[in-house]
Amino acid sequence: MACKRVGLNPVEFLWNEPTEKLLEFDGFVIVGGFAYEDRSRAGVIAALDPIMKQIKIEAEKGKPVLGICNGAQVLVESGLVPGLDNYRLGVALTDNKRVKGGHLVGVGYYNTWANIQMSVPPYRCAFTRYQKTGEFLNIPL
């Protein structure tokens, strides 16, 4: 629905479909949900799926890739985020445990909104190319 609201034409693609069909798309949004039941680490099994190999190839061609919720975890586990050479893993997802002043203040999922400021040229990212350098974005975390 969100893709349609901004003028995109989303196509549902299932993990068991032929990867060659991915060549037809201009970009990718990997949505949430629990891929492969996430029994090891969130997103790790999905990251090993042949689909992700093809999505890496498409990303190298300049096609945008956005991961939402568990989709973002799949991108981390596949090495697409943070974008190191040869898709090396550079981020670890861990339990959400919040400590303040040496005291445990919460565990589990933490949702909030945050203002982030653009510090690089917006054209470097398909999702920010219409923003201005230095502009603040209000995003959910």
C-alpha cells in the first residue's frame, strides 16, 4: 500500500519463484515478517536464499533495495548493509536490551521516531535523492 501511495507499481514476489523474474523489476522492497521462522538469527537463513544473490547483482546495477523490519535484517545478514567490500558482514543484530545508568530499563522491541540529518549528498541514495543536504528526516526506528 505504501508503495502505491507514492506512485510505484509493486509486484508481490514470493521466495520460491524463479530468480530470473527479478530482472524485470526496477527496485526491491523486502518487507517484514519472520523468514524461515528465524530460529538461528533474524534474517540469516533468508540471506542465504538464491534470491538474495540475484538481488545483490541487481543492486550492483544501481537498483534500489529497501528492507523493512525483518527485511532490513535480511539485508544485514546478506552483507548488503552496511555495504562493505565483497558483502562482508559488518553489523551484528543482537537482543534489544536497554540500560541507562547501569539499570535495565527495557527489553524486547523498542519503537520510536527519530530525526536524522542528511550529511552526505542526497543523490547517493534512491530514497533520499529529492531531499536537500542538511535536511532533517523524521523516521521510525
